[in-house]
Amino acid sequence: MFADFDLVMEKLATKNLWDFPGGVHPHGYKTLSNTSPIANVSLPEKLYIPVKQHIGVDSELIVNVGDYVKAGQALTQSHSPFAVPIHASSSGKVVDISNHVAAHASGLSEKTVVIELDGLDAQYELHPLLDYTKYEKTDIVEAICQAGISGMGGAGFPTHLKSNSNKPVEFLIINGVECEPYISADDRLMREHAWQIRQGIDVLVHLLAPKQVIIAVEDNKPDALETMSIACQQQENYQVVSIPTKYPAGGEKQLIQVLTSREVPSNGLPIDVGCLMYNVGTCFAIADAIIEGKPLTKRVVTLTGKALNKPQNVWALIGTPVSHLLKHAEYSPTEQTYPRIIMGGPMMGFTLSSVQVPVVKTTNCLLSPSEGELPNIEDERACIRCSACADACPVSLLPQQMFWYSKAKEYETAEEYNLFDCIECGACAYVCPSEIPLVHYYRIAKSEISQQKIEKEKAEKAKIRFETRNDRLLKEKKAREEKHRLAAEARQQAMKSDTNAKDKIAAALARAKAKKAAQHADADTSVVPADTKVDDKKAKIAAAIARASAKKAAAAKKTTQNTSENAPTSTNVNAETPEVKAKNNESESAEDKKKAKIAAAIARAKAKKAKAKETKNNDE
Amino acid sequence: MTFTLLAILAFAILALCFGALLGYAAIKFKVQSDPLVDQIDQILPQTQCGQCGYPGCRPYAEAIANGDEINKCPPGGDATIKELADLMGVDAKPLDAAHGIEDVKKVAYIREDECIGCTKCIQACPVDAILGAAKHMHTVIIDECTGCDLCVDPCPVDCIDMVPLASSSQTWQWNFENMTVGDIPVKQV
Amino acid sequence: MSKLSVASSPHHHNGRDTGAVMRIVMLACIPGMLAQVWFFGYGVLIQALICISAAVLAEIAIVELRKKNTERIIKDYSAALAGLLLAISIPPLAPWWIAVIGSVFAIVIVKQLYGGLGYNMFNPAMAAYVMLLISFPVQMTSWLPPTTLTEQSFSLWDAIHTIFTGYTSNGYSVEQLRAGVDGITMATPLDHMKTELLQGFTVQEAITADIFNGSNGIGWTQVAIAYLIGGVVLIKAKVINWHIPISMIIGALITASILYMIDSSLFGSPWLHLINGSLIMGAFFIATDPVSAATTNKGRIIFGALIGIWIILIRAWGNYPDAVAFAVILMNMAVPLIDYYTKPRTYGHKVKK
Ligand code: SF4
Ligand code: SF4
Ligand code: SF4
Ligand code: SF4
């Protein structure tokens, strides 16, 4: 079904590639930002570094508020292979560890380390593995993990996990496609740091031993194509390939299809078809980590859109708040009637609900379009079933059907139309003449389906627990009955068979009484000090109960102010007395404690009665 | 005139054929299913709260199978009613308010320093979601708690609260409406 | 300072909304309409005016009744397009009330009663056409011969007069207008052929009539070619896909060829079927109506091909000489079925058996 290695190589040699279905050609607007070199930004006052920036498991904080940290110092650690650490991007004092608005469409908060920078940018010690070929592969993978590298193109999948594959890799694909309009971060990176990217690729090649390395760049970036070709020219099995400009050619699955005609199975991974893909930014970060020992603390971010006076690419520290970058690029509020900042590109990025959102490892672009630059999508109209969406879909879905069923909340049918294969590229909504926010509907449907699945699982678990509990209770009851029955039988047996039984019982009873009396005496006289603690506790409990009862009564009273006044008043009095007593308890004798207990019990009972009465009144 | 009739007849027959084909497809791809009670039980949220008036979800499922109303389950809410209606082939109706109203998902939380360790809540919890031994503080296993509310009343010191489950960015439902949104405090340059 | 605006991605749109799509289709009708004016007089322009106004007014009335956003709905141009398509399908000199009844029926019954644009099962213009044809067969088949063959010269004023009063300004009726130089009532080429065949003549004899030039109906050929040009523009502008028109034409051609090979004296040649009547106009402008056509590309091929086959079959054995409207309406009914069975294979999924 799929093209084998030789055929792919042949096609690559003749530059005659495959294609993926659908796709759209939005205007690129790349020249807004890609004409000047990547600039440096002044240090912000504070950095906000979210604790979790990758897909996978949380890791554990190893710094506390008040600690001084240096640039590159790890802030978290974890023993789980699914976690990557985060690092301080510059030196300063940890002033807070709390919830801060996250780089996510929801605008919800996530645990974030806030560092007040001292402006010195003091560096933490570095551990380069300069001669990396001499090290064990596992050491290199570990170093990549410790440098905090997770995929920088999209979802943020931990890079070291991908690099630890046991399956044979035919094609190592380096993704420099950058198909989203406006974004030019990878473009500039390739133009200015092709050599370092190449070093990163070398590290990966050493780890993975692929048969062939393909560096794919869209043909609207001729300069990047050239620099990458020059950087890779000595390497025999590296090939820089120019691919036709079409959105979303940079999608992992689409790029694999264009280069090899292979399709990653639904629910599968690229490695299942012999491919592995890394973003050029990730390669750059790997070179940084291995050759210089620097963890991932900064990345290229495109600041663009016509509401910025100085659109450009910058090196932004991870954790820099967006507001700082907007100031740097001279955001001009007059350009926007409705302010709008998009993190990511116009097709797949998300709007920010606050400019305090920090730059994270996956942030490649901040887009601030002027009025009329990107259309303010109007209200949707009815779908006219024109199928423009289906023609644009790179995954060959039927967006209009998925939309229909998602909107009607017929999620099962939506799933039958392979809703979960949708890559949310937005091509369908981009062409829809009825301006239906199709992807939004898919997202709602997907999250609701996932939620329902979780709930179903939970319900299933609850059902099982409920049933086992019922079984247990039943068994216990049966066991108890059985025991009673046996005991009764035994007694009868004994009575029948043994005439002495009565005497014996009488004797046993007497013995028991005597013992009890002795114990009582003991307790009353000698053991008092030892018992105080217990009694203290009991008193406390009594007090707590009394408190609670009072509260309950008060609450009940609140709800039923128009009912009889007597009951609540009396409860209040009764409930307060024991409390006072309980407070004075410490100095009083055990006798008093007992009294308090009784009082509390009375109070409790009364309160309950009052409450019951009032609810009854209430009901009437 | 006869032609018109013929035309109408032809159309009718064609429409019937297409309809029959679609219907056939629907039947052909239908999956064999469990007994009715199991199916109903599958749909119910398994909160085991008893708000429906039955001691747990399964008894209510049995009751529905025997003809009880389908709108008595507040935790399941409209979604559950809709599914039940589909399954039973009856019209969905609004939730019967006599049994309670649909609420946000909550879980029980025990204020541990106030707990006196009386084990009353353990006895009340239908899914054994509370851990603790006599005279020791108790705690709720959040993942197991169904939010049924049954442990709140028995507690003599009133230290159990029902708290709404916090929403995280993972469980966010793409609801832009009630989001807190800021502005851009940029000075004019 | 206003709040940041938040929305789901994509934040970009290609700027072509429903109104733009419909406008392009209307513009693409222009070459065909010009050809119609040239060969059959100004009638079609007046019909277009009547139909579009009636359709839009009906739409406004209904939308107001349903309390929707009127301006927004009118701006999608779908009512106007439905009116225009009806106008170019009915005889140019049909009385005004035919046009009005048809347009109102198309909008009120076929479109809005089903829930408005996007929910209608049938193509509004064609459903209205079929209704008119069944209810008013005389008016709906009174086509004028090409102006080059008529006796009377025929001005714009005459056209208006005829449409509204039934007579030209100097008192000729439509029937008289239809008379050729020899005084015999002329019909459309397909009509003529049908009548001749029913009377026992062969196709070859039928096409010796004045309205034919070889197999090509005079005027009709040129109109068909003009619509073809408009259709190609639509495909180039990516408003429609090639699948429906091409498969429809091929389906018709193949069926006609088979019949022609069976008996060339009873059945017209494929070319004759292609170039006379509204096959081409229907293929590009009628069958491609997004709402009521199949939605997958595979499905569209099946949908188109079956329409083509139906057209020829109805022309051969049915009572009506031209059959585009019937065929389209027939296949509209099959669309859910076609869509169901032609789901494309999704990326990363195995082909289903
Ligand atoms: S592009 Fe929009 S209007 Fe057209 S079929 Fe898709 S969802 Fe419907
Ligand atoms: S967002 Fe989903 S449905 Fe729409 S074009 Fe992309 S993959 Fe297809
Ligand atoms: S802990 Fe409380 S609320 Fe949770 S399931 Fe048990 S009884 Fe219900
Ligand atoms: S009922 Fe209340 S006091 Fe008793 S164990 Fe449970 S939480 Fe603690």
C-alpha cells in the first residue's frame, strides 16, 4: 500500500513529490516579520514559568519561594519518563509559586513559578556533552530530557521520548515547513542558525541511525532553503527538500504524506510507518543542550500583525509575559477596535484572554492583527452543504456532516464520521461560505465526548464499587445471622445436654460482675491522670458536636424564620451552654467533663429535634 | 391527467425505495444489545444518590424498565433523559424538579481537623469512597466519590462539604462565554 | 479600554461568503442569457426581473414572519439566484403570473417550508419548474422559435407587452408569434423531434425541419455553448467542482450513444441530445445547486451520471421532451442515500470493504 524506501528515494531525487488532498492557500504575510534578524529583548521584570509545559506527567518542584535561582537552573525534577523539567530562564529570586493565567485558550490558571529577575542573568553551571559520540545513547537521551526539551512545533511532546525509539527509523524528517500564515520564526532560525540546526540533526542521527534525513522547507522560503542546503551539503544522506506551499503542509501527518505517500494509521504514530519528525527549533535546542549544555530557556517568537508598529522575530525567554513583548514591538492600540492577541498563527492559534500570559516552549508567534486585517468572523449562517469544507480538508473528512452531528450533540454519529481524526487545522472553516466556526464545534464535541467517556468510566467504577459494597453488606449480615443462629443452637444444645449449665452461666455472670466492679474502682481512683487525655479528647468531641448542632440549628432557623420561635431559642441556649463548659473544661475535673458530655448530647438531640421539627414546619 | 397520476405514483415508489434502502442499512448495521435493564443502567450516571427515590441506580433502572418515568435523575440531567428517551422510544421530558435539579459536578470534602472519626459517613457512602478508621480523621477519595451527597447529613459535626470540581485546561469545554477576560494596558507610544 | 476578544481558531477566512458564491453563479449566467436575448428576444431579461423580484419579496415576507435577520438572509443572494434560474428555464414569453407563481412556490414551499436555505431537499427552481409544467403545460411549452426564423420583428416593448398581456403591442398572440415563415407553429428542437417521432417519422426526417441545422437546433446550440462558457468560469472560480457537470454530460452521452446504436432512427444522436435543450445549462447551473446535490466527490459523480441517464431515458420514453428538471428532482431524493454510501476514506484509515 505504501511506497517503499527506494521509491521514496527515487521520487525525492527527481523532486517529484506526492500531495495531500485538500488544503488551502491563505496569503502568507510572512514579509511583515521575516526581513530583519532575530532581535534580543530586554529582560522583563518578572518571569512567569508554568510548571507544566508539555504533554505528560507533572513533575515535582525543587525550589521554594525565596530561593535564588540562576539562568538555566532546573526548577522541577521527576523520575517519571513522561516528565521534562523546567528551568529558570534568567537569574533572580523566586517570589511566588501560585496559579497564574496559562498559555491556553481557556485562560484558566496553572501552577507557575514567578521569578523576580535581578538583571544579572547569572548562569548556572553547564554540562555539555561536546563529544557526544563517546557517550552512551541513554546518556544523550537523558541530557535531552534534562534540558527540558519538548516539541516546539505544536503539542509539546517530550522530545527524549520520541528519540528513544526501538523501532527502525527509515526517514528522519526535519520540519521547517512553517505553513501557517504570518509566522516566520523557523524561517529566520534556519537563515541565521542553519549550522546549529545541522548539529542538532547530527545528534539525532547519532541516536536514531535513520536511513535518510529529509529536511523539508516550503518553497516560499528560498533563503532558508539555501542556507539549510549549504549547512547540510557534506552530509551524504541529508537532503533538503522544497515542498509546494499549501496549508497545512507542515502538519506532521500531511508532511509525511507529501514526502513518502505513507499515512500514519489513525491512533498510530509516525514511527509505525518508519518516520520520525522533529521541528527545526527542536533541533536547534538539542544542539544547544548537547554541545553547549544549555537547557531550553529561550525561543524564537514571531511578533507580527499590523497592530504592531515593529513586527519582527525576537529571542524571548520562556516565561516572558506577552505584555512585555507587545511593548517591545510597539503595539498600537489605535489599530484595533476590539483588541485581539493570538498566540500562534491565524489558523490554529488561540486568542489570549490576558496579556499576562507567559511565553512557553510551544509559543512560536504572537499575532496582533489590525482592524480588517483578519476578518472578524460574523455570525454563522446555515450550512448550504456546498462541501467547500470537504474539498479543503487535508484528512478527507466530511466537515459538514461532523458539524451537523456535533451541533445536534449526536456525538456517536459524529464519531462515526471520524471526528477524532480531525487535526483542527481550520482549513474547513477558512473556506466555509456560511462562516461557520466548524472547528469550534468539533472542539466542543471532542471535549464533551472525552468528558463523557471519563464519566462513563467513573460510573462503571462506581457501579462496581456499589455492587461490591452491597455484596459485602449482605455477606456480613448473613455471617452475623449465621453466628447468632449457631450461638443460639449451641446454647440450646448445652442447656439440653448439660443440667449444670444454668449454674455455670450463673457462675460466669458473677465472675464477670466482679471483674467489672474491680475495674470500675480502678478507674475511679488510681488511673485518673492517665485518662485525662482521653477525656479531654472526648470533651473536645462533645464540644465540636455541640458546635455543629448549633450551626445546624442556626441554619435551620435561618431558613424558617417565620415558624415557631420557641424551638430555635431553646436550642441556642442549650447549644451554647455546653460550649462554654467545654471551653472551661481544661481546669475542671473528670466529673464535670462527664456532665459536659451529657449536656452536649442533650444539646445535640434537641438541636436535631428542633431541626426536624422545623423542616417539618417548613414542609407544611 | 393520467400522466400526472403516473408521475406522482412513480415518484412515490421511488421515494419508498430509497427510504426502504436507508431503513435496511439502519437495521443491518444495528448492533445486538444487552437486556434492557443493563442498557438503562449503562446510561444512568451511577451516582447512587437515591434522589430518584430508589436505593441506587440499578433499582431505578429496573423501575424504568417496568414503566417508571425517565426524568427522575438529577445528576444525569437532560443528557441522560435524552439518552433514555432514545433507548425507550419515548419523548424526552424536562427533569422532574420534585427530585432535585441538575447541578454542577461536586465531590465531598472532609475538613479533616474537625472530623471526630465517628465512621458515620463511611456507613452512608454507597461506593466506599471514604477512607478512615474509628476515631481517626477520615478522607474522601476524590476519584471514587460520585458526589451523591449522602455522607453530608449523617456527619454529626458537619465537617463534610460538597465542593465543585475545579475545571482545568484539560477538561475545559471551549466555553468562551463565562471567561474572565482582561484588556491590554499599554500606554500610548 | 475594551476587553480582549476571544474566539476559537481559525481566525482567518478566505472572504468568500455565501452571498459572494451566489453572486458569482448569477454572473456566470450572463453569457447564456445574452445568447438567449440574441436568439429569442428580450423575454428572458424581463422574466429574470419578475422572478428575482418575486422570489426576493417572498423570501423577505417569510423571513419576517419567521422573525429572522432579514438583511442577512437576503444578502446571501440565494433567493435571487433561485429566481434567476427559474427565469432562464421557463419560456421567455410565458405570462408574468407563471413567473410569479413559480418564484413564490420555489421560495415559500420548496425552500422556506423545509426550514430555509440549507435545509431544502429539492432544488427550488427545478421543483417550481416541474410544478409549473404539470399545472400549466400550454404556457410552459410555448417557446418562441429563434428570432432569425420568425416573421415578426420583435422589440423589447413587444416582449414586455406579451408577458403582461399575452399579446404584442400590435396585437399578435404568442401562438401567432410562434409561427414560422411558412406559417406553421414552431416548437423547440426537442419538442419538434418528439412530435415527429410520435407521428412515425424517423429522427433523420425530423431534423430536416427549419429549426435544425444538421443536428444543431438553431439558436439552442449557441445558447448551450454560452452556458458552457459560464460553467467553465464557475469551475475555474472554484465555485463548483467538475464532478457533477462532467459526469452528468458523460452519463447522458453514453446512454444516448447506446440507444443510438440500438436504433438510430428512433433515438437521437448523442450530440443532438447534448446540444439541444437544457442539458448543458442544467449540468453546470442546476444540478450543482449545493444544498440539494450530493456532497462527496464520489457521490457527485454518481449523482451527476444518474441525472444524465435519467434525462435521456425520459427524453426517449417519457412524455416530456426535455427532462432536466425531472431528472434533477428525482436524484435529489436519492442524495441522502448516495452520501451515506460514498463517505471518503479518511487519512490513516483502511479502505472499508
Ligand atoms: S463549507 Fe460551510 S456551508 Fe459549505 S458544506 Fe461546509 S460547512 Fe456547509
Ligand atoms: S479542521 Fe478538521 S475537518 Fe476541518 S479541514 Fe482540518 S482536519 Fe478537516
Ligand atoms: S464520599 Fe459522600 S458524596 Fe462522595 S460518594 Fe461517598 S457518600 Fe457520596
Ligand atoms: S461522619 Fe463526619 S465526623 Fe464522622 S468520620 Fe465522617 S467526616 Fe468524620
